[in-house]
Amino acid sequence: MGTMGRIVRRIGLLVGRRRFRSELEEEMRLHREEIEREIATGGASEDEARRAARRRFGNETRVRERSHEVIGFGFETIAQDLRFALRQLRRDPGFAATAITTLALGVCASVAIFAVVDAALIRPLPYREPSRLVALYEAISVGPQFHISYPDYLDWKQMNKSFDALDIYVPSPFMEKTPSGVQKVDGAAVTDGFFKTLGATPALGRDFLAGEDNPSAPKTVILSYGAWQRRYGGRKNVLGETVTLDGGLYTIVGVLPKEFHFAPAEPVDFWITTHDSGSGRGDHSAYGVARLKAGTSLEQAAADMKTVTTQLEKQYPDTNRGRGSTVWSLTEVIRGDVRPVLVMLLCGAALLLLIACVNVVSLLLARAEKRRREIAVRGALGASRWRLTRQFVTEGVLLVAIGGAAGVAIASAALRAFERLAPADMLARMPYLTGMGISGHVLVFAVSIVLLAGVLFGVAPLLRMPTRVTNENLNDGGRTSAGTGWSRFGTKLVVLELMTAVVLLVGAGLLGKSFYRLLHVDTGMRAEHLATAMISLPRAQYTKDEQIGLLQKNLMERVEQLPGVVSAGVASDLPVGSGDGMTIMKIVGKPGDHKNDEVVARFTSPGYFRTLGARLREGRYFTEEEDRTKLPVAVINQATARRYFAGEEAIGQQIQVWNKPPTRIIGVIDDIKEGPLEMEVRPAFYLPYSAGQDPNFGLIVRAEQEAELLPALRTAVHEIDPGIAVYAESTMNEKIHDSPSATIHRGSAWLVGGFATMALLLGVVGLYGVIAYSVSQRTREIGVRMALGAGRSTVMKMVMREAGWLTVVGIAAGLACSMVAAMMMRGLLFGVSAWDGSTLVAVAVVLGGAALAASAIPARRAASVDPMEALRAE
């Protein structure tokens, strides 16, 4: 009841506000008259009594404010402060626009990057106890992250002592039969316990049943949520429908949850079971995922798997010699590649926000310097220090509220635009970035930095508020003496800004140079005028090598008849791919255990190398006759020649693979980039395509207008057989430019470059502000110097010297810090050292030139000061 009474009383006071003011004025008038009568009785005149009464009564404005506060109208003074703050911003639109825009940019960058970090690193993976999940690979001489064979998987599952469950997955495109023809769809084959091991449960239908990965079991498929929505319109009666994949009829039994993703296999629309029918121990095509037993560490599991692989190496020396295992945290596998990039970007965003706040604080301090007389006058009229403090805090909060709201809105729009414009393959590799936005975590982060900035902006001007009312402060509005405290503080802030800009510019320069080097790496071929496509034949129809060979011959003949086509060829895999297809190579007549003789194997048509534009170093290519008769001949790359035949002739040597008859080397070609662009070229050998027919292969065509040829390729293939699937059509330049390596380097360079550009602009603006303010405060000094004979060039040199020292110190400190930062990001660099001299010099020149250009404006303004006008103003 007491609370209600106070509320009713407050409402009554609000309604009766005018009456309260009227009564207050009447009460004040009565008090003054009573004091006047008291003084008049002492013999004073009427005028003297009135003046004395006013002095004794005190500041009437302050009495009114205190009366309002006592009665309960405190919120009204807050509204007054807000209105006053808005008027101040309207009176100085240049300051308001600059401060709000600067703050909005800083908040936008920080919030947007934090949203990405939240999605990629902070949110838990959509699995049960993700910390217990590990990824399993085979480790061979060329790297630790290679495929597992199905028999090895069975042995690993039986022999290990560290896992509660172990399953495999095989990412693979499927050929879906539709009314309009065969088309490629994204998919993966898994063992029946795969989703149970992850701890993922279908949102609709059921999981795979135990035994459904046996060859004799019914063929079932689980849909991803995206495929369910796109292909089936989200219909719940989709369960039980069938889909034809790779010629097999599969029944839909489940739909995965919307939040589920498995980045190592993505993109995946259809999940089927493996149905392995007894592949050999040398057939490596799968990856493993396992769940650690409770209390088992990653190190213990790695030691356990080392024991298992050592035992298998002894048991199967022909196929498992030199094959170990790799046990990595699944979280690290999914997020490890992006963590350094995102941490670097988050640090860059934090530095950018710092620069923005520093610039706004600089503007507020400069503005407070100009308002010293106003503050002193208000204090002289009775305003308390608390009242003035509250006014400045209100102005700071209003400023940060507008800038922060604008920054969050821009960040939200930027995140939506990123998801629309990001390459599909990039989002497939990082599915956790899908659906980013202003989540709860991001909103808390945004509110936190806005509140901190509000406190900073509210408190900063108080540093320049007079502690007491003096004649010097009251007259300060007419003086232009420099505030030495502010000058020292402002110069330190500018040095920090320039240093941060240098760090970001150097990072952007190194990443941009890495991206350029990556795109111009020697691929061993002439990428111009090359068109590529992947071909998949219906397995049920093309079961014999002769059928596949005849189809390939007819296909190349048909394609070479197309207008503008120079030549065509086929290969088991195209350049600039994943780099898969490793096998053990033995050199006939040379001793050794061949433990580390892992090489890339490719099967090609005779015209493949000429179509690529590969350079022949020694010997010759194989011919059509050798391809038809399956003569055991091979072409090797220079990496193979350097590694295995250093100091001797490679032509005529014999190699042996897959326990087949020895193969004679007839040619050596330049190294072709068979794997990712940044990967070191591996030893490789090439055999006639007839030696290893496969219904999936790559087609490569040299043409005068390769981009215009791409639609015709699909038509030409379907003229031969409409049931053949054609996918991944692109020019070779597009394939290089859009490769995963190039996408990561390009994205990193653009993001850091964007931050660096903003940092450069903010740093230059900050330097301009400090120098311009210094010049405005030294107008009298400059006028005296010029009155005593100093020329305009002398004044300009004086101002530019001050700016030059700030620039030199900021750049020097930035270069030192940038070298440390570059060492931390050296894993992202390609073909560029962390201390690349040309990048450091270029950044120093660009930033120095921009800083001095910005400083020239106030320097020229100082040189144009009229000495008489400056002295008269004082």
C-alpha cells in the first residue's frame, strides 16, 4: 500500500506540475520580500534592501533545481539534460557526424567479427559431448591426414582400447536419376553407427539400424535438413519415398535436424550406408570418427592407435608398411583452420574499435577545451560539479547510443550480406557460419562495448572540467593558449592510432601478396584457354574397361569437333584438386623397404599433356597405340626424377606399383600442380588410361573461347549418352581462382584489408584532429612569431615538424609490432616472409604520405594567419 501511495503521489505531482511551479515562485517571492523587510528595518533604502535580499537568497535557478529534485522531479532534469545534449549536437553537426560515424564503424566491425567468432568458436558443436569426439586418419610419409582402408577400419575398431565407438565416412558425389536426366548431388556414405557415435538424432524418422551397412541389407538414405526443404518442400510424408542414387534405389528413412552439420564431409544432401563389399586393404577411401571412452585422453588414444598400426604393419607388410595413424580432436579438425584467422580478425576489430574510441575521445576532449568558459560560467551561476558531471555523462551516453545502434544495425546487414555473397563451397566447408546474426551472445557483447564506450565518453570531458571557478577560467573563452595536458595526451593517442594502422596495413599487405603469389604459382601447365568438367558414367551400364575406353575415345572425338576446340584429353583426376590418389612405388633393381615411396598416381589419355600445355623435359609421351595395347609405360614428373633418380638417367628405369608387372619410364615432364595450390609438389607418375579405367574421370579441353565452350560440353556428352552425368564445369583459371586455398587467402586479405583501410582513415583523421586543434590553440603564438618576422614557410615547417615526429614514432612502433604480428600469422602466408621488406617499406610510405598530407591542411591554415587579427582577438 505504501508503494501504491508513493506512485499515486508521484502521478499527482506530475499532473500538478504547473501548480507546483506557480506555488514555488510564490514561495520564493515571499521569502525575498521577508528578507527585504528585515533589511529595510535596519535603515537601508528600498534598492539597497532589494539587492541585499537577492544576495542573501542566492542563485534562484539553483534553488528551483534543488526544489524539483527534493519534490521528486529528478527524471525531469534527466530529460532536460537529454534535450540540452541534443541541442549541443545540433549546434555542432560536423562534430556529431564525425563522432557518430567513427563510433558506428568501430562498433560495426567489432560486432560483426564477434558474431563470426561466436558462430565458429564459441557455440558448441551440434553433437553430444563434442569434447570426446576425435577424427582418425592414416599417417603416411607425405602427411598425417590420409584415407583409411575398409579392412584397416575393421581392425582398428576391433583392436583399439580407447574408444566407445568408431565409424567411418566417405564423402562422395552421387548420380541421382531424375525425370530430366542424371545429375550430380552431394552425399556421403557412412557406417551404421556414424550418427550414434556423434550423438545426433534425426529430427524426423529414424537413424540407420544396426547391420544396415551390410551388402545384403536394404538400401536406406537419410536427408539433410536443407535437402528436405529444397527438394521435398519440408513434407513430413517424405518418409518411405525412394530416390535413385548411382543406379541403386534407396528408401528415405529420416531427416537430420536443422542445426546438424559435419564440416569434414560437407556439403551433403544424402547420407547412405557404406555397403562395402570387400574392398582390398590397399583401397584407401574413408576417414574415421570415434568417441573416446570416459577418462581417456587424446594422448592415450594416440599411443593406443600407434600400437594397433604397428601390429598391422607387421601383419600386413605389403600394404601397411609405413602406415601409422593420426588422432585429432574433432573440434580442432572442424574449427582449427579458421581459429587463427578469426582470432586475428577479432584482434583487428578490437584495435579498430580502440582507434574509433580514441578518435571520439579526442574530439570530446577538444570540444571540452572549447567549453571551459561555459563550464566555468555555469559553475559561477551555482551549478554543482555533480550537475555538470551528469550533463557530460548524458551527452556521452547519447552519442554512444546513436553510434552504437547504427553500428549494430550495419553489422546485422553486413552479416546477412556475407551469407548471401559468400561462395557456396566456402559455406559448405564452414557450415557453422550459416544463419549468423545478432544472437544473444552477440547482443550482450554489443551492449557491453557500448556501455563501456558510454562511460568513457562521459568521463573523458571531465578531465578538462575546471575544478574551481577562477577569473582565468571565466576568461578562457577569449584566449587561445595551448592546453599542454591535452596536447600530451592527444599526441599519445595519435601515436597509438598510427601504430595500429601500420600493424593492420602490414597484415593486409602480406596476405594480399600471399594471395597474388598463390594465384601465380607455377602449375606446370598453360591455364589459359582450358575448359574442364567431371564425367560420371552409370556404373550399371559401364561395367567393363573396354566400354569405358570406347566411351572416352568417342567423347574426345566428339568434343574435338566442336567449334574453336584445339584438343581434348581425359584423366583420372584433374589438376589443382585434392591431391588424393597416393600409392607406394617400388623401383626395380634398387634395394630398400619402400617405406616412404608414396607417389601420386594418375591415368591419362595420350593427348592429355599436350592439351594441358605441360612441358616435356626428357623422353616422350605415350601414344595411342600404347594406350590401346596396354603396354606398361609411364611418364614421371621432375619431383619423382629428383627424389628417386638423382644423378642418373630416369628414362628406361622401371617402377612397380600395385603388384603389377614392371612399368618402363619413357618421359619426364615439368611438375604439374596435382594438389592444392599451396601444397609442395609431390612425386607423381602417369600411366595410359587403359591401365586403370574408372567410370568417374575428368575431361579437359583446350579451346579459343573456353568460357563459351562450357555449355556445349554438356550437350556433346549427352549426345553420346543422356545417362552420363556432367558436373563441375569451369575454366582452369576459374578452378584456380575459386580453389579452397585461394578462397581462404582471398577472404583473409579482403577482411584484413578492409580493417586496415578503416584504420588508415581513422588514424589520419586522428592526426589531423590533433594538429588542427594544436594550431587553433596556438593562434596567438603563431601571430606573435609572424609579427616578429617569421615567414609563412617557417610556420608551415614548424607545424609539419610536429606532425612528422608523431608520424615517424607511430610508424616505427607499428613496424616493430607488425613483425611480431606477422610471425604469429605466418601459417597463413604463402611465398612471403613475415618480414617482407617491400611490404614494410610500402606501408611506411603510404601511411607517412597520407599522414603528412592530412597535416598539410592545418599547416597551411596556420601559415595563413593574419598576425594583427590574431593579436587583436587576444
